[in-house]
Amino acid sequence: MTSLFVLLNSVDIAHEWMKLGAAFTAVIAVFGAAYGISVIARSAIDNIARQPEAGSDLRSSMVVSAALIEGITFFALVIVLLTLFV
């Protein structure tokens, strides 16, 4: 009976570690997206300061790039949630 208890207890501990790993993965995904968007914004602002006439083109490409990064981040968070609850 004690070996069954140890086995069930280790499954519970492994499930808690899985939750911790999923949370850590979500944090890494969100921080990576925030860093990527900040790099895009910084580059766009620098280039707009150099060439103000190209501002609308740079702004639109910046928005598209930020949207792609947000999409990848959303996909990563969905995978984390699926790992946690399924």
C-alpha cells in the first residue's frame, strides 16, 4: 500500500512541476514578445527621425511586425494553456 501512495504522491508532485514550468514558459513568451516589439519600435522611431518623409511606410511595417509577434505570443500562450489543462 505504501508504494501506491508514493506513486500517487509523485504524480501529484510532477503535476505541480508541470504547472510551474508552464507558467515559466508563459513568462518567457510574454517577455520575449515585449522585447521584440520594443526593438521594432525603437528602430522605427530612429528611422523616422532620420527620414521623416518615410514615416507612414515605416509605421505601417512596424504595426505589421508587431502584430506578427503578438500572434506568435498568443499561439505560445495557447499551447501553454493546453499543456496545463488537457
